[in-house]
Amino acid sequence: MKAHWLTLVTFFPLLGGLALLFVSSAARETLRRLALAISLLELALSLPLFFWFDSAQRGMQFLERHQWMQSPPILYQLGMDGLSLVLVLLTTFLMPLSVLASWSIERRVKEFFFMLLVLQTGMIGVFLALDLFLFYVFWEVMLIPMYFLIGVWGHERRLYAAIKFILYTMAGSLLMLIAIIWLYLATGTFDLFEIQHVLRTPGVLLDPRTELLLFGAFFLAFAIKVPLFPFHTWLPDAHVEAPTAGSVILAGVLLKMGAYGLLRFCLPLFPRASQEMVPLISLLALISIIYGALVSMVQPDMKKLIAYSSVSHMGFVVLGIMAMNEVAVQGAIVIMVAHGLSTGALFLIAGMLYDRRHTHLISEFGGLATPLPVLSAFLLFASLASLGLPPLVNWVGEFMVLIGVFRSNTNYAVVAALGVVLAAIYMLWMYQRVVFGEVKNEANRSLSDLGRRELTILVPLAVMIILLGLFSPLLTERTQNTVRTILLQSESPYYEVAQSPDEPEAQR
Amino acid sequence: MMSPQDMLRILPELVLVAFGIVVMVAEAFLPAGRKHVTGPIALLGSLVALAATVVQAANPGYAFGRLIRVDSLSVFLHFLLLVIAALTILASMRYLERSRLSPGEFYALVLFATVGMGIMASANELVLIFLGLETSSLASYVLVGFRRAEPQSNEAALKYFLLGSFATAFLLYGIALLFGATGTTLLPEIAEELRADGSGFALALAGMALLFVGLGFKVAAAPFQVWTPDVYEGAPTPVTAFLSTGPKAATFAVLLRILFVALEPANGTWFWLLWVVAALTMFVGNFGALVQTSVKRMLAYSSIAHAGYILVAFAARNEVGIAAVLFYLVAYALMKLGAFSLVSHISASEADHSLDLYAGLHGRRPALAACLTVFLLSLIGIPLTAGFLGKFYIFRAAIHAGLIWLVVLGVANSLLSAPYYLRVIRTMYMSEPKGELAIAPVPASLAFVLTLTALGTIYLGIFPDAVQQFAASSVLSLTLP
């Protein structure tokens, strides 16, 4: 059973979603509960991986490998290392919370949860696929449920946001498809292990120009997803217009795919091009950090503010990755998780406010501490987490990134640190305007505080944010070897890493 | 000269002709209320012809001297063309009843057109190619104008006929020039002559250009695509489904044989021709489709764009490219047949195919909306559909041939096409229905066609191996002596 566990974890949500289709659309409460049960079961299925995972091992674990198509040879190959472990768990953890947060959805409940569960299969597949074709399939198929989630259950400008989201991401991924085919023609395989192996064989090295072009095609797809300035313009629209669950998944998981792609594909496959592009990408990351923070500051809309803060935080992630040292990359991974949790929490709280007032405008609120003390407390906690207050998990990540970046380039670290300061300003200012002062708007006076369901959503998030902040080795221990492997691969094109599936130590 | 073996090698055509005649005679003698029996007869005809293709496949080789060539390629296309014919017949049954068109003639014409296309698929000689093309074209002209009482249908038929005859004239000129240059009309011999001495080469190139005009017209390649939107829109929708898949597939088969067998020595020249035409066709089709408000017309433009993608594979000039053409023809037939059949059902009359009809279709007819979504996603090229793999194979072949820029244009076109396909999906799922729009219950025959094409589209997108291998073996047979 263990040998097929990854398949089970990947496709269980899809099966659950298909099962939902057989329930009558009128039985909304049943549908919600079923969806919750499926997502909780999925979480339970993914948890054993955390314990079975052997941190001491290098390379992929729980490998699964079958022939899928013959010509060209395409594999159904799944595997997990520390990086994918962390991201899969983040996905399965956020999903039940997203389902709970969608309780207030009354329209087309069945389709909503179906799309959400299909999306989950796509996301997990992206993190586990170790065949470039398979990866592309998951990467691209995932767009469709997200398109529906935004387009059907979104807010006023949902149609515009949905089409913008899908076109931007497709633009990037189609170029990546060309690069994938090119790599196949150069190496004769889509198997990630094989490609790495072949590319490292002296004599078949890609010439620098080709490598740079291929790197560029992959990078563009990932940069759009991250999103890195100047490819970020789809994000605020998608975030603002998506239903709460969509925003949580977008911020929590989808953005991580870009960073994941950089670590999994860009650095190991194109080491020289990656090294060459460090200054440019770091510059874009720095611009994202500062620009995202500055734009956040002037947003009148809560969701938009959180969206732009994501641009800023993801800038940190990319900056950390491109610093290419262990501390920085580890920090980047920690931020990925932290951002998923804290931004998820912020979007959820914004959603809860929306459920009460049907607006995201900051100016509509004010003095919420009086009617909504518990919600205000959670908002404070999430804001503090997001701006990087010690000892919460975001702080751990940002601190590690800054240390790592400082080692590789002091100037970058100085500019990036500025981003941390700006984060404090826009988060706290938002908090102040929403929570402090007198209740100015009469509509806010009689709001009811968090219910049991809402507490069930926020408490686990808060617990995780504290827990991972205090015990960050829970994460870093598991990603350490992965990070070292990736860094070794991206150091020298000739370095041979024992990562092919034929190596006995990689087998489990 | 004529041997029983020869007869076996054209058995599908013989069967189709026989059934076509039976259908026509039956139409005349059946009482007025019973004329729809001709539908099942015609369907049976196409199925028997499918069985005959198996017999044909067991007897590969030349027939009638070397006029007919039964090889893996011709068998592949026979299967495809006959399935297209069968599905067209199934999908038109209710349509004909509803529009009060005489069914017997209709089915007979579909069968005769298929005969012509079958001949094109196995013709090894230019004059026979011409005959096959004319047989299928004449039947098509009539089919397009089948709604006699409608001016729109008449206009479409006349346009198709006039421009089609013009194109055929080009084709004939091309054949004449090639014959003049090489002294033969047999495809392999043309290649031998061209290789042997270069004296007639310039003349042959002129012939090739004219030939290409004629065939380019039939596959709706730019700049010979002008007729397509009007004809596709004016024709009865099941005919549009048939036209956009059958004759196109047969003509592409002819193009394969002419370019890769007869004119193989000149491939350095026609390569550039195809490169430019492919790029132009994709852009013309997609830009045209972007601004359409009628779903039928949008699909017509999208047919042009898809011909462009197929031509990209031609320009690749390699074996994987030819296999990609064949795979794409199957994928394309599935999604286009499905999409057009569905469109013909949604619209109560041919006068209105506007997007408004699809508003909120999801709420009213979830199954129809889901099927159309599958077709549209496949047409965009989203993974796990046949359309994606088709494009994937084409792009792979083209990158293999070093045509990076053409692939970049192809990819750009995929992106360009996404908005108009998504617009239909958006309307179905994200808009409220405008007023009361009744949709008739889906008849079993159409339900079968839609289920088959939708499932086929997905199945082929996940398990392409069988079709892919058949296509690959057809490629090998193409160049064998």
C-alpha cells in the first residue's frame, strides 16, 4: 500500500469530488458535510507521509513509476522529497479550512465543492509529478477548476478576473511547454531524473544560449505564478474577485507552485543560466518586495491589500531562492509555508467580515474591537504573523532569508529589510483603521462575533503559526537534505547527485 | 486486368455505392411517412463499409494497375472517414425530421461524398485524386444547399460551388503541368522523374503551386479560406460537421501523398510555402473567430485555425510530423463533430446561433453543457483531451525540425484562441439564461454521438497509444514502394 500512497493522496480528492456528483444538488448541507469529510480524510491520508518521511535520506521517497504513454515515452512518475512533503501537507491542511469557510455558499454548492476537490488533485499532482509531461498536465489542468471558482462564485468583476487569470497563466505555461518539448528532444525523455542525468553528462551540455532560453521559458511560467513584478497584475484581480476559499487556495498553494517550480526545475536543470540570472531575478524580487508593500499601503480594499502583501512576501521567497545558499533557501521554504498559513488566515478573516457586511472596503469598518472582540484578536494575530513578529513562523523564514541573502549580497539584504519595515506599516495601519476607534458605521454595531465554525477555522491556523514558529525544525529538518541536493545540483553542471531511482538508497 | 483482389481493395467504396443507390431508390418508393427508414439503412451502409475496410486492410497492395494503393495510411483514413459518415448520419436524423428535409437524398449524398473521400484516401494517381475530389465535392455542394427554401443555404451552396469549381480548375491545371513536366500522373513515378532529371523541374514547381491552390481551398488554408465561414454557416449544421471533418481529412491525406511521395524531391521549395500558409491560416482563423457572435460561425473560423495547426506538422517534414497530422485528424474529427452536432441541437432554427442561446445552459441542460465544455477545452488544447495531445505531437514534430518560430506562433495562436472558446464556457456556466429558451429533449441518436465524441476526446487524451501507433505505422507505409 505504501508503494501507491502518493497516488492515493493525489487522486483521493478527485474521487471524492466525483462521488459528490451523485448527491442531489438540493441536499446542500449533506454536500458541505461530505466535502468536509473528504478533505479531512485527505488530510488524514497525507499525515502518515510526515512520519514515514525519512529526513536523513537524499532524493525522492515513496517513488512510483509506471509507463503512461509509449511514444513519446511518458511516465506516470510520482515522488516526494522534503520540499514536496511540506507543500503537500500545506495543501491538505488548508483544504478543510477552505471547505469550512465556504459554508455560506448557497449557489450551486455541489459544483463548488467538486471544483475545489478537483483543484486539490491538480495541486498535489503538481508537487509530486517527476515527469515533465505529467507535471505540465497537472499544472495546466488545474487552471480550469480555478477558472470556474473565480468565474462562477466570485464577486462583481469575476468574469474579468477569471479570464485574466487563465490567460496570464496560460501564456507562461505554453512557453514552458515548448521548453519541455525541447528538453525532451535534447535528452530523449521526460523523466526528470533522466533529464538531469543526461544534462550532466559531459558532452551533451546545452550550449549557454539554449540553456538561457530554456531557463527563460520555465522561469516565465513560474514568475507569472509566483507572481513576480512585473508579471503580477493578474493577482490582485483574481484575489479580490475570488470567493474566500479561492483566495485562500490561491495565496496558500497556487503561488507556491511558482517558487516550487524554480526550486524543482529551474535551478537543478539549468544551473549555469540560473547563476547568470541571479542579479536580474533578485532585482525583480526586490522590486516585488518594495513595490508590493508600497502598493499595499494605499489599498482601500482589504483583500487587495492582502493580495499586494502577497506580492511582497513572495518576493522574499524568490530572493531567498536566488541567494542559493542553504539558510536562504530554507528560509524561503519556511516563508512559503508561513505565508500560506498567515495570508490564508487574513483572507479567511476578510471573508468572515464580508459574510457579515458584504464589503471588503476598509473604510466601511472601524472600531470593530467593540462588536467583534474575538475576530479582532484573530485579525491582530494574523496581521502580526504576516508582518513577521517573533517568534511566529513568518519571522523565522524572513530572518533566515535575510541572513542568507546578507551572506551573498549585502545590498539586497538591506533593501529587503526595508520591506519588513513597510510590512509593519501597512499591516498595522490596516488593523488600526479596521479595529480601533469608535464604531463609525452604524451597520457595524450589531455584528455578531465569531461562531463555532469560524473558530474551528481560525484556531488550527493560529496553532500552526505558533507551533511552527517555536519548533521550526519540524520543517527545516525535513527540507534540509532536499535543499542541499538542490543547491549541489545548481552549483556545478557536472556534479553527479545520487538521485536516480536506480540508486538503492533512494528506494523505500 | 481487373482481378477479384482489385475489388476487395475498393470494397468499402463498392459497399457505399450500393447502399447509396438502395437509399435513393427506397426514398422514391417508401410512403411519405416512412421515409426516415432510409436513415438506419444509410447507417447500416457505413457500418458494413467499416467491416469492408477490415477486408480491405487484409489485402494491401495496388489495384487497377497502380491507380489505387491500399496501405496502412489508406486504411487509417477509411476508418476515420467512415466513422465520420456514420456519426454524421446519426446526428442528422432528428435534424432532418425537424427541418422537414427529404432524408433519402441527404443520406445518399453523404454516402456518395464518402465514396469520393475514400477514393482520395487510397488514390495513387493524380487523375484519380481529381475524380475522388470531384465526387465528394459535387455531393457536398448539394448538401450545403440542402435547405432549398432558405436563401442563406442557397447562397452558401452557390458560393461553395463557384469558388470550388474555380479551385478545381487550378487543381486540373496543376495536374496538367505536372504531367507535362514529368510525363506521368502516378505519384511515385513523378518523384522518380523529378529526381532523375532536372529539366522539367521549374514546370513541376508551377504545377505544384497550382495544385496547392486547389487543395488549399479544400482544406480552407489561408489565403484560400474566404469561402469557409459563409459556407459553414449557411449549410445545415450536420452538413457543416461533416464538411469540416470528412473532406478536410481526405484532402489532407491527398496532400500527404502528393507532398511526401510525388513532390518529395521538391520539399525544400514547398516547405516555405507551407510555413507561410500555416502561420497565416492560424492567425486568420483565430482573429476571425475572436470577433464572432454566432457560435456556429465561430466554430467555422476555428476550423480554419485548426487547419493551420495541421499545416505546421506538414512543414515539419518528418515522420513524427506525418503521424501528428493523422492523430490530429482523428482528434479534430471527434471534437468538431461533437461540437457542431451539439450546436445543431441547441438552435431551434438555423437563423439563430447566437451566444445568448447558451446563456445558463448549465442550469437547463447540464449534460449538454458538460459535453460542449469538453469539446471546447479540447479545441483550446487543455491537457487530458485529444486536442492537447494533437497539438503536443505537432509542436514536437516542428521543434524537432527546428521550426521554433513557427511553434512560437502556434503557441501564441493557442493563447489567442482561448478567449473565444472560454467565452462560450463562460456563457454556459456564468451567465443567467435570457428569457425562456426551450431546448428539445436530446434524441437517443444524438445522445449517442455526443457521448461517443466526448468520451472519445477524453479517452484519446489519456490513452493515445493505439491511435498513435496506427498513425506511426501509416507513416511507414507512405514511403514504402
